Amino acid sequence: MNILTSPSQVSLNPTDIQIMGILNVTPDSFSDGGKFFHLGDALFQVEQMIIDGASIVDIGGESTRPGAADVVLKDELERTMPIIEAIKQRFDVAVSIDTSKAGVMKEAIAHGVDLINDVRALQNEGCLDVVAQSNLPVCLMHMQGLPRTMQTNPQYDDVINDVLQFFTERIETCQRAGIAKERLILDPGFGFGKTLAQNYQLLARLNDFQALGLPILSGTSRKSMIGNLLNREVAERLTGSITTAILAVQHGASIIRVHDVKETMDALKVLSFTEACRSDDNKISKKG
């Protein structure tokens, strides 16, 4: 396990483990809404996440929590472009834009972002074309429904197979649009149109998605799948968040999207060192 802390760009090597720090420049995100709405607060948080070990900072200007209202293009641009520009001027860290709008993607690319992170998997108008005209990696997330309604009785024939089929179709669509498969990252979309049990099925069988041959991003940090299982409010979900992050890495994820960078990095270092020691023991046993 190779834990990256300061790559010059997003690694698409599934054996490299990267922490993606979440920065929501929104007034209404479920966990940190309003905390980083002002540029100074946002930059302070970015610096701290980098110190703590984040190699990617994911900038979001529109909340995708269940029931969230839509944000118009102008507002999303005004929220995200200044912070992207400021980060690029001040820090050596990969920057991701968390958006489903082609207009935001285009401006973010012009401002030097390193990754497009789309909860709607480039299904909105114009998104495929914008990404195809760049050379950036893109994360395709699975979501059943839309943020306002996605948690209203989600239904699947088989959640694993249905998500696999969705990814297979989106990969083919991206390739037809001129986006090479090697540029793609997959996110099963924990909490996006899934029941509690379905979320944990996805986590338990995350390695099934390795059959598609692409890096996997896991984002469970502070989500309701933790709160509902443990009966914990958002501020009390750190232990559950770290546990699901470790399970995700053990089941094949290589990018872990989190709010709590320092604590997650500590846990990953313990996991990495333990695995290294096990490997050394195996070498010793073989020699003996």
C-alpha cells in the first residue's frame, strides 16, 4: 500500500491510496454547510487538510444531500472559481471540482483543476463534450434518482449488479464520446439512492467493482449510513467514518473522500504498517 500525500496530479494507479479532503463552499451542506463559505476560512481549511495528509481537495458549490435545492450556474461559479484560483496560487495540491454542470466543469478546467467529480456521471447536457475536450480524469458516481428524491424508497433488482451495469454503460458512453477508459474513476455513490442495507452491501462487496479495471473512490464520511446504524448525529460519526474508510481500502478503494483528514490518515498509516509487517513475516516464514 502506497499512501500518497502530495502528488503533482491525481494518481490513477489503484495501488496508490489517496485522501480527498472535502471542502464545501456552500451554505447548506449536511455536515459543514456555511463553515467555509468565506474565502479566508476556506483557505485555512485547505492548508490544514494538506498538512494533515490530503493529496486532493474536492471543491463543491452545490449541496447534494437528500432534499437539497438546485443551485443556478451563476451562483455555483461564484462560489467555486475564486477558491480554485486561490488554491492554485498558494498550494501544491491536486484540486477536484465536485459538479454536475458543464458550465462549471468548463470554467474549472480553465482555472487548472486536476479532476472532475460528478455525482451524475456526466449525464447532464454538455458534460461529456466538455470532459472529452480536456485530458483530465473524471469520477463517475452512481446515483438512483436526484438529490431531492433519491432516498424515497430506492429499489434495485440487485444493488451490486445494477450498479455494475450502470458503470459498464457509462464507461462505454464515455469511450464513444472520446474519453479514454484510463481517465475514469468509479464511485458507487454511498447514500445516493440506497437503503441502509444496500449501502453496507456495496461496502462489503466493493472489490466486485475491481472487475471493471478502474480506480474506486469511496465517500462514506459522516453520512447517514453511519448515523442511522449507530444512532449518531453528524458531529458524532468520526469513529464510523474511519471504520468505513479502512474497510473501503481493504476492499479495493484507492481514493477516500473525507471530512476528517488527519484522523483518516492516522488510521491508514496503521493499516499500511500492519500490512507491511505481515508481508515481512511472510518473507521470514518462507525463508525459514
